[in-house]
Amino acid sequence: MLSLGDLEGKTIPADMTGEVRSGESCWWSHHLSDAVRDAVEGTNYDTLLDVTIEARSRFFVWSNCVHVEGQAIDSSKLEQGVKQ
């Protein structure tokens, strides 16, 4: 799971699924967080579940990338967990 949202105190149901989204960050300086932002850009989603992360290194620096793919959800729609 990778998230840009506020998950504190929230419970993610085991059977939760979402739209499959992917994104990547490339060039000299590539970051996992930028790849996640790319995957959810232009949507209300802020979290990726069941994520696959792939790092790609090639001869030319602009071909170096980190690629993510996962099921996108909106964490604001998750319910607060049970307080103990």
C-alpha cells in the first residue's frame, strides 16, 4: 500500500478493490512518491493498494524510472477504526 492521504485511525477492509492505476517517475532523479502522484493525478484517489513497484535502469539517464501500479482508492471514504 502506498498513500498520499491521511490514513491515521482508518481501517481498510480486506476485500476493498479499486480502479487499477499506474504511474512513473523518470529521469536523473526519480522518486516513488512522484510515481504515486502520477498514478492518481487528476482523480480523487490518494491511495494505491496491492502495489507492484518496478525500478528500470537503462543506458540513457532519461530512461531510468520507477513504475507503480495498484488499485486506487479514496482514503477519505474509509471509516475510522475501532478505538480500544
